[in-house]
Amino acid sequence: MNLDPSSDSHEIPAAQDTSERKRRAAAARSQNYDGQILPELIAVLAQHERGLRRWSVMRAIRAARSKAAKPIPQKFEEQVERTFRRFSACATDGESRVCTENEAPFYRPAETAGEVWALHPDRAASALERLKTYQ
């Protein structure tokens, strides 16, 4: 038994330390993507009161990024989908959601067929503010 007070017996094993770093890095990237994509999602969906199909949302954001000469990452659609789910009232994964169902700016309208995304315009500004607190 090592009784040396200078030794650190509470060290995290190297494998756990590495996986923890990877998890934190992934979370940081996710928040960074949310910070870039959330305003774009809000801008696109704000123009369509009854919502817009998922592929139309992707096309609109891609077009806006191309026009502004912004990069389109390789996993762009995954990032947009993840951001929508994190800020959606319809999210089934409570761990990834960053707001409550009553605060969520996005939802999937029940009266529409297919993958339609819509925006609660009155909740958009608070979602952007909430995002700043997570960054």
C-alpha cells in the first residue's frame, strides 16, 4: 500500500481518460454545430408557417451556404438533423434535448404526412439565447 501523500491514487486509467476526452470533444463539436446551424434552421423554417419537408430544409440551407460562400461539411445533413432533434418538442431522446417540450422551437406537425419540420416562431429567440448558455 502506498502511503506517499504526493502520489495520486485517484488517477483515471488511460483508456477511460481517452474515452472521456473523445466524449467531451464530440460534445463540443456538437455544440459548435448547433451554434452554426440553429440560426440557419430558424431562418429557413420562419419563412414557412406550416412547416417544410426535411429535404427542402436541407436544400434551402445548402443554397444559403453556397450563396454566402460558407463551407458545407461532409456530414452536413447529420448535423442539421441532430440540431433539429436537440431543439425539438418531438425528440424522444431526452438526454440529447437541450430544452423542455414547452420551450422547444421546433416540432413535427401532426396533421402533415411525411417528414415535415416546423417552427414555433415565439420560441425561436429564447432558443438562440439558450444555445449561448451551452457554449
